Amino acid sequence: MNIELINTGSELMLGRVLNSHQQWICRQLADQGWVVTRQVAVDDNAEMIREAVQEALRRADLIITTGGLGPTSDDRTRDVIAALLGLSLQRDEAALRHIEKFFTARGRPMPRSAEVQALVPAGATVLSNAFGTAPGLVMRVAPGKGSLLVMLPGPPRELRPMFSRQVLPLLRKSLPPQPAYFCRTLRSTGIPESRMEEAIAPALAPLVAAGLDLGYCARPGEVDVRLAARDGGPGIAAPLPAAPPNPPQALGIRDTVTQGDCTSASHQSSCPPSAEAIVTQAEQIVRQLVGEAIYGTEDDLIEEVVVHQLTERHQTLACAESCTGGLIANRITNVPGASQVFWGGWVTYANAAKEQLIGVRPETLAQHGAVSEPVVREMAEGARARSQADYALAVTGIAGPSGGTRDKPVGTVFIALATGRQTLVRQFLNTFERDTFKHVTSQQALEMLRQELEASPPRR
């Protein structure tokens, strides 16, 4: 199955707009077992669009274009594709009525130019647009090959519901069935990408030979481990290697794994393993080796995990932030339901704020400096005492580019977590530009809290 994605828009090529369609559409297709084999982005030049589509038509079973279906002079995708295929544009009355109703419902006159969006290539299927005026279009092209061409509007709030509600059901009916595809992403923090690979790749090598697709995606302070397999893929006919001894009980992995029509009590069966069985055993191995660093799966965010943990425990959190400027509180409050667990916080950037708002002693600041273990300890303990929260996080550091010394270079960070039992302090060196420095530092603070919550028994 050859699938190609063509994103159109001069704003993409100028770097004015992030091409979020690439990631989102590829993810939606991969979740169904269809992997995009090629994607390109071109500007709104008619010749560039024509060349991209013409080239894709030579080899692709499914072509998806985004953008260029609107009413303005730079919306050229529909016209270019119709001309390329030698098809006339015909007015679709249902599409025109939808456009008219769209403007009437908003009490606005319909511009005459909007009518062009109701022109569709002869024989195309029209996809209704619940959140805009430009309809999507679906066509069978390349006689004999039977390629499917899908044209989608550019705005994400229009494209995404159209794709989920109309395009995916159509693809399930129209495309040949694919072997089952199973993918799991494990999200980790605190381990660099190279160290992660060194830790898990040797143990996963037999599963890679059996059909596992192992990949890594690194971001500042985080590494995602992607485990995927497809039934019938390369190496998939071989039996699974023996599972490692003493699998972690928290995974809930049963001793029996179904593999097609047969069952193996210890992964020793001679019948081909399923993609799910391979990925499940790979996850078990990764968690056994680096489980402490894994905070979630798929699209989990560490702040979501922490809010969920606190909610389950009926416990609360307060923050005292200096170098992160309130970013920890911002991330926490981005999570729905955070109001149940987040007491509040202070941004104590100046020394006077540390003293007056959360009780850091002047002599501590004078003796050790604002970026130090004693100061961050007093920040956390002062925040917890004033808020009466169960936990208090505090951070102080040197974001740079200036302010560093030989003993405390730029990037030095101290993070403290005050609990009912103790105050934990850790020191880091985050040598990044300011925005990344703040993000990584907030990630480390949230990870300290997550680790503490997992290690300590919940309150009765």
C-alpha cells in the first residue's frame, strides 16, 4: 500500500505556519494500519501542485492533498487537479446551499467569490464541511490502478473532523484490508536517547529479528520509545524468543499470549506470533530495564500523570518558582481537573520576593546565594507551610546567557520537593537556551514529584 500526502500552502514554505497536518494525518492513518510512504509540501504555485500530484499518481494507491479548496485566488488545488485529469468543474447544488446557509446563520452576506467552492470535478464525491465552507472531495483516478485521491480543506478545525468522520470510514470500505498493525509508544524522561538505546536495544534484538520495529524520538528532557509490528511483516513467521524472567507484575501481562489460532504458555509456540504479542513482550522488556523513567504511554503528558496521581490520592500541590517563571504552575493548570489538587503558587524571581512571600531567610541568601541547595530547600518548605498543601515544589537556577560563575555555571538548577516526611533536593545542569532551559527544568520538577508519588504509599 503506497500512500502519499501532499500539503499545499505558501505559508508552509515560508515558515509562517506549522505543518501540523503531516503529523496528525500520518498518526490517524498509522492507527488504522496504513503507513504514509511519502509526504511533500509545496507552495500555492499551480505548476508545483500539478507536478506533485502528477508524480504521486504514477505510484500511489492513496493520495491525500490538503489546502487550496477555498474561495481566494491562491486556492488552486481543486482547479489544478481537475485540469490535470481532464475533468470539467460542475456546480454542486448541495454544496452551494451549504455555503449560503453558512453565511446566513452568521448574519453575513455571502461574497460572490464564495460560490467557487461549490465547483467540483465531474464524478467527484463531495465531503460536507461542518465547520467551514469548502467541501472536501474524493475521486477514483488512474484507471486500471484504481488510485484514490482525497482533497481536504486546509484549516485544521475543518480538516480533522472531516477526516475522522467521513474519510476514515470511506477508506476502510475502499482500501484493501491490511495486516493487523500494533504500535505502542512509551514516554520517558531523564534518560538521554543514546543511553536509552544502549539500555534496551540488545535485549530487544531477538524481537527486532522477529518483526519488531523499534524507534526513538528525542525531545529536550524526554525520549519516546516506539514499539510496532505488523502481522505478516518481515521476520514475523519466526516464533517469539523466550520472555525475560520475572516480568514486572504492574504490567498485567498474562502468562498466556494468543498468537493467531494457537496459544503459547511461554511464548515458545511454533506458530507465527501476532504483532500484538511481539509489541507486548517488547514493552515488558523495556519496562523491566528502564521502567522508573517511563511516565506514560502514547500522548500522555507528565503534568497529566501527576494531576491524576494527586487526584487519586486526594492530595494537593503548591509551587514556588524562580527561574521557571511560573511554567510549572502553567503546565499543571493546563490539565482539566487541576483545580482539585493545585493550591497555587508564587513566582519569587527577586530575592526580596523569596524573603517576603515564602519566608526564605536573608542570611541564607547572603551566605549561599539565590541559586543554592539551602535556598531552594527553604523555598519549598516555606511554600508548603504557607499553603498547607501536601507537597510543594520549588526551583531556582541560572537560565543565562549571563549570570554564571565557575562554581555555578549557566544552566545550574536546584529543585526541591517538600513532603510531610522530608524535603528532597536535586541539582541539575541544563545548558540550553532560556525557553528550553525552563521547559526541561519544569519537566525535572514534575518528574521528582511523580517519582515521589509512586514510591510513597497513598494516604488512607
